[in-house]
Amino acid sequence: MTNAILNAIENRRTTNKYDSSRNIGDTQISELVRLATRAPTAFHMQNWRFIAVRTPDAKARLRKLAFDQPKVTEAAVTFIVVGQLASHLVMAERLASSVAAGFMPADVVTGWEGAGKALYFEQPQRQRDEAVRTATFGASQLMFAAQAQGLGSSPMIGFDAAGVAQEFGLASNEVPVVIVTVGYAADGNWPQKPRRPVTEILSFF
């Protein structure tokens, strides 16, 4: 039997053409995000948010901010994947369930808070870098979850970030990192594009 994870990696492709007549229900949308949040985050901060843009009005508003790209409105759902600026202040709350489960000692949380403060406090570039990393991990896993469920997806960086933040009510500590369209692929999409040889990009030491 082919490994499902490897199959999703090998076969995922960028979907630019969607069957706009086929929708995805809110339950399936929630499941995609649940799977996406199994991705790792630094200190388990889980500093991300997913905005599922699925109504015609909201899609139209987002499309205007994404250089009028048709896939924003043709996909069943278009996610705005948001990273939140890294902060040690959220760690106790985000780690409480791990302590309650009995595998993380409470003093580890205290240590992580100190390390997080040393890394991020009054370090705006590091805070933003971590937000971008977190959202990128989540977006990648979202796309593989979609692939495993027979759905197409496409990551998009072509959008007015400031406009999206304002239009969709992002907080001052939130960064709209990437847009991900998800839906049923229509005919006419390209196959997965060839990659550079591993010999050109891998170094051994």
C-alpha cells in the first residue's frame, strides 16, 4: 500500500482552475484546519489563525485585494493564513493542556517562557519572522490535508497585505502571510512541475 503522506507529497500540484459549482461544507473546512494545526510551532505557541473566506461577498472582497485573480472566487474556500507576532506572554495558556495531560512539567513552561522572552521581547523582526514561519508551516500542512482529501489547492502571495488586514479585521499583532485556495480541481490544470535535481540543492558536510 502506498504511504498516504508520501502520496500527497508526490502528487500535490498547484491548482489554478476550480470547479466553482462544487462547494465544501463548514465541517470539512474545520477538519482541514484541524489537520493544518498539527504542524509544529516554536514553543508550541500556536500563533496562527485561519480565516475561511467562503461566501460570495467575502470572496469578491478578497479577490479585489488579490489583483483580481479568478481562483479566489472560483475555489470552494479561500483561506487567509495569519501569523501572530511571537510573544512569551501566551506560552502559559498555550502549554496548560500539555501540563494538564501530565507529560510536561510545570517548571518546563517557566523555562520556555524565559527563553521566549529572551528571544522575542522587544525584538520586532524576530517576532514577525516567527509569525511568518508559523503561518507557512500551517499553510503547507493545510495543502497536504486538502490533497489527501481529493481537493486541489494553491498558495498565493499576490495580494495587498495591508488591505487584507484592514478588510478582514486583523489585529495589530497579526500578519496575513499567505492565501490558500482550496476546492475541487477543474480540467486544464498543469501537472506537477519538475523540480531541480537534488544534486544541485543538497550539500553534505
